[in-house]
Amino acid sequence: MQFVSVYQRYRPELEIVESLLYDSVGSANVKLSESSQQLLKAGGKRIRPLFAIICSHLGHPQSRHHVYSVAAALEMIHMASLVHDDVIDDSSVRRGQPTVKSLYGDRAAMYTGDFLFARAIRLLTEITDFRIHQEMADTMVRVCEGEIDQIRDFYNWQQNLRTYLRRVERKTALLISISCSLGARASGCDDETVEHLRRFGYYTGMAFQITDDLLDLEGDESVVGKPVGGDLQQGNLTLPALYAAQGEQGPELQNMVHAEMEHSTLEAAVQIIKDTDAIAVTRSLANRYLDKALRELGQLSPHEALDDLVTVSTFVNQRSY
Amino acid sequence: MQFVSVYQRYRPELEIVESLLYDSVGSANVKLSESSQQLLKAGGKRIRPLFAIICSHLGHPQSRHHVYSVAAALEMIHMASLVHDDVIDDSSVRRGQPTVKSLYGDRAAMYTGDFLFARAIRLLTEITDFRIHQEMADTMVRVCEGEIDQIRDFYNWQQNLRTYLRRVERKTALLISISCSLGARASGCDDETVEHLRRFGYYTGMAFQITDDLLDLEGDESVVGKPVGGDLQQGNLTLPALYAAQGEQGPELQNMVHAEMEHSTLEAAVQIIKDTDAIAVTRSLANRYLDKALRELGQLSPHEALDDLVTVSTFVNQRSY
């Protein structure tokens, strides 16, 4: 099964989520509506809603309405964190589109993020299952902690694999994990199914972010929508960089990377990393997480939705954007 | 009854809220714990928790535990919005203390705000009354909208009284209003009582913010903890400025106020405002809101807690800091 066919199959449901998103970001304030809609239009793969929807098919069809609210809330929380990142990183382009920050200024971007958080919470208050609220709030807390951890780790070459994986977890895996578990929970799946899907989402999210970190080095700028080596430029040391730092040219690499690094130095630093087997090692770690994700699905009774999860999970791990 | 005596009386309960606040902002991330604690230590009047606690005394004593969670959540949401404001306004001092932004940088301040929002929501998920969640989420949405409205209105001399009052509502009145209504709701007050207290809080909050806007012009910098004329400097046109702009020296005032204004120009602009009866007119508007607030309390059966509300409400309207 192709990823595109899976997308097609869930398109009607993704469109329900899309309308919910547009409805939710509407505001009497024209600027706020515009800035939020700019974020929506900039798109993204809507991978979190997709996971939530697919997982909900393992439950009862009649609770479908809540699944869409959960999916939309997850996407809004994700968008809120991106818009805040753009303020801090001073980013003018994301996914090849101008950021809210560049179009409307820092202040509007900051409050657009806060507004999206608030709207996401508002959407969730329609759901009466308290475990959903608590899981969501716990995840938000941990995601914020991860963002602060990241500050501590900038330009820190002493960090180890564990530190890196913990950041990957908080940056991406937790939100994909909760997309799966809440999609399942909201459609009344039993606790065991919810647990397997939570872990499936967690491992998939780990593979997803590690792949993202590879794309930052290997990707084609015109396809990925952001400049090559951006993480390195920011001092965000990902596994390929940390691995290469242990190699022969490690000390040289560490000296090259600093906030005021020239573009040519950045290119040379990326080349040093590529000259080691850092890319292969990192790719193999992503594959190991993907395997773990798929093994979780193997624990559940066969179901068409599980095949779709395999397709999506495999795709996000092999994608080039 | 003196304000200080009221504070004393509720101190044991305010201390429960204070411990809840400290517990809630604890994190494995040292920097995050430090930055949040810095915010807590910087203090503030804890006026929102105080209103919530006093109002809860009109209900049933046995639901007291939830009142403290509500009070702490309200204070955390308030603190989160302040820390985000400091990032955007590039403020290094608030209430005479260094801001999180100045101590830990923009990035940490941004995520500390997000973290506090998430923690506040987490605390609220322990409460099973869904009206509380919905009111809180609705208020957060409207507060964010108000913050974006404020951007639109910067340096805009064409705005009218209505625009100003709407900003005051969103900036302060809504959160004080919900402090009162949720304090009452969480302790099982009937709908009519909740409604009167909501309106009491609303009108008190209007008076509170209008008084704040006066203090920005009239206050003693060493007592208020921020520079005189700060609103004007930022282009935040409050009622005294808008009123003075209609006067004889109005055109001159409008020409003086811009982002790069010198300190001496700022002082001259403040003087122009003081030379009109803008201060008296604004003061009388604050008093009118205070009267409306007290009239709401008059609709309820006599209760000691109502006397305390009168004391606090009168104090915040007459304070000099």
C-alpha cells in the first residue's frame, strides 16, 4: 500500500479536521484570523491528525466526533509550538512559506501561539474523558521542558546519545505518541490497545525526528523548505554531528561550529559529518525505532487500520521532505 | 476593615496556594525551575487567588481543595502572560525585580510562559466540573485576542473610548471576573451567586486596570516598580492620553509620542496630559466601575466574605502601587 493511497482513504476525515481547524482559529480580530490562517495554509503533513484518525478506526465508529476534536487540538498545539519557535529562532521561512513572525511581527506571532494553545484547550473541553485532558496536559508540560532542555544543550559537545534521544522524545515522539493513544482512547479502544498504539506512536515519532535531523544535513533545500545545516548553524547538535565529533576530524568540527559561522564554514562542517559514517549510523538508529514501532502493531489483532499505520510509519521514516 | 487585615485573615489559605504554585512549577530542568521560581519570588499581590478564595467562602467549605487549584491556575496563567509580555516588550524589570527574560534570555522566557500555561491546565484537569474548564479556556482565548487587539491600537490616536475599554476588559477584567466566578463555582455556589460575583469581578477588574493606567502617569517610579509614562513610551494609548488628545494641546501631544521619543519629550508629554482634567475624568470612570462592582454585591444576602470583597475592591481602586 502506498502512502498516497492511505492519505486518499482518510482524506474525507482529514477534511473534517481541516474545517475544525479553520473554525477554531476564527476570531473577531482580523489580524489574528489572518495570522492563524497563514499558519494553516502553510500546510504541513497533518501527520498527527492522520495518526489519531487511523488509530480511532480500531475503536467504535460512534465516538468519531471527538476524534476530530482531539486531532485538531493536537495539530493546533503543534502549530503553536512552531510559531513560538519561529519567534525565538528569528525564522522567516518555514516549509517554503513566510512565517507568521516575518509577516506580522514578533508580538503577533507570540500571541498567535498563545491563542492557538487556548483554542486547542477550548476544543478539548468538549470531551468528558478526563484521562484525555490529563494526558494532553502532561504531554504539553513535558514538551515545554524539552524545549528548555534544548537551550541547555546548544553548542554542548559533551552531551551524549541519551541527552540527544531525550530531546528527540520531547520534541516529536511525545506528541505523535499521544496522537495515537488519544485517537484510540477517544474511540473507546481498550487499555491494552491504547498502550500498544501509544508505544507505536512513540517509536514512530523517534524515527520521524531522527529522520528529520538527517534531512537537515542530507535534504535538498528546495524540497525540505529550509536551509541545509540549519540545526548546526543554530547549535542544535543532532546525532550525526555528535557522532562525527568522536571521529578524527571531531576537534576541527567542534571548532568550526559557532553562532557567527560563515556559510562556507557551515558547508565544510556538513561535509566533515558526511565523510564519516554518521549518516549511516543515524539512519540505522531510525530504522531500529521503526522496527520497534512495527513490532508493537504485531501485538494487536489484524485490522485494516494497522496496515495503514505500517504504511504511514514506514513513509515518514523514508521521506525526503 | 483594612485591606491588610483582610490579607491577614486569608493568609493561611493564600499560603496553600503559594505551596501549590511552587509545587506546580517544579521541573527536572533546573533552569526551568529557577526561572519559574524567579517569577514566583518576584511576587505580585496574588489578587486573583485572593478574589477566588474570598468568593469561595460563599459556598460549601468541603470543596475547598479545588478552590486552591483554581486559584493557583489563575495566577499561573497571569504569570505566563506577564513573562510573554516581557519578551515582546523587551522589559528587564517588573515590580522592581529583574525579569526572567533579562536573567535567562528570550528563549527561556518564552518556554517558561508556555510551561506555566501547560502546568495551569494540568492543575485544572483534577477538577471534574466541565463548566470550569470551558470558562477558563474561553477566557484564555479572549485574553489572547485582547493582546492582539492591543497591537492594532498602538500609536492609534483615532481609537475611541470603546476600543480602550475593550482592551481593559481583555487585559485585566476578564481574568479577575473569572477568579471570582470560578472561586464561587468551585465551592458549589448557586448560579445566581456565581453570576453576581462574575460581574463584581468584571467591574472591579475594569476599575483595577484603569487605576493601573493612571498609576503609569501619576505613580512614584520607586513604588510602582516601573518607569513613569511607560505606556506612552510603548504607544499604548490609555484613557488619560486619549482624553488629553482631544484638548487644546492634543495635536502637539500626538506629534510627541513615537517609538524613538527622548526621555525629556516623554516627560513633557506626561505633563501635557496632567495639565488637562484627563486624570480626574479617568479617576471618575474607575470610581464608576467600582460603584457598579459594589452594587452587584448588594444583590446578595449579607455575608462576612462580601465585606472582605468590598475592602479588597476598594483598595485596588485606591492603591498607589
